[in-house]
Amino acid sequence: MAIGIGIIIALFALIYFSKSNTKTEHPELTKTEYRAKGTIFYHEDDFCQIEIVPKENLSDLLKQADNIADFSTENGYSDIYVREENKVSLKSREIDKTELEKLLAELGTEKHTEVITGYGSDYRVKSENTIGFGKEYSAVYFDFENDKVKNIWTTNLFGLNNDKVVDVLSRIGKKWNLVLMDWNRSELVDLSNKEMIKKYLK
């Protein structure tokens, strides 16, 4: 009996100390931290909702857009469509972080190295290894690993200088053969074509 109680106590102690020594990967930020000057925020649902990806994915992107349209017609808002991973990842382009930063700096807006994400009115965490160029809720973001770009996405480009956005996106598209896919509007934009970008931004 005493041995059984001892084992139970030992198990409780193990569980307690294991939990107390576990560090939260993304600790929740206070209002003071996430509203600090120099930070910029994007809602977690907007991560890669308007994404910039290799052009080799073009036909698959269009096919998925059609599938989403059909899915929405059949299910409305009662279910969620889970998109497939891009066959050719942006990471495979091996875009150097500093090279992309130089191009995005030509947007003529602030560079934010403190990027915050989350949902609702209060829940906020730091978006690790992420840089944003923009203001308020209009920005171009990218995240990186070992100084190589993993993802590029945008929020509300219409709040930035239109001419500069067209020029920068065009240069990015031509340099790395990329397209923009807006999943909110099921619209694909060839970033090597300035006229298509202008039409998209209208």
C-alpha cells in the first residue's frame, strides 16, 4: 500500500516538474508589448492568404481556386476548405533575406522587425523571424530561416503607394519568376506583367 502511494506521489511530482520546466514557444504578449512603437500586426488568418509563390505552381493554383469556388457553392460557410501545399515552394528559390529587403525598402514605407500576429481583440504573439514593410494594416511580409526567405505574403496593398507597389512587385516577380495568388478573391496575378498588377490594385 505504502509503495503504491509512493509511486502515485512520484508520478504527480514528475508531471508537475515537467510542466513547470516547459517553455511556451510563443508566449502571449501584453497590450503594452504588442502596441509598442515600431511593431506591426497581421491577423493569423491572413498568413499567406495573399501569397507570392513560384510561377511553376500556376496551373495548380488556378485548379485549386476552381475547387474552392465549387466547394463554397456546395458547403457555403458550414465547412473549411484546406488548401494543398504548393508543389514548388518559395524556399526552393533560395532568396536571400537581405536581397529581398533591399527591394521592399523601395516601397518607401517603414521596415518592421517586430511583427505581431494573433486573433480577436487581445490575443497577440510575436511572429518569429518575420519582417514587415508597411503601415497600420497595409504591408508586405516575409519570414525566413537561415537568412533564406520561406514565405512572402501581403495585407491590404491598397493602403500603400500604388505606383511603388506596382514597381516593387514587378521587380520581385521578374527577378525570381513569381506570381501573386489572392485566395480571398480567387485571383492570380502574373508579377512579371505590370498591367496585370495595376488592374489587380484598382
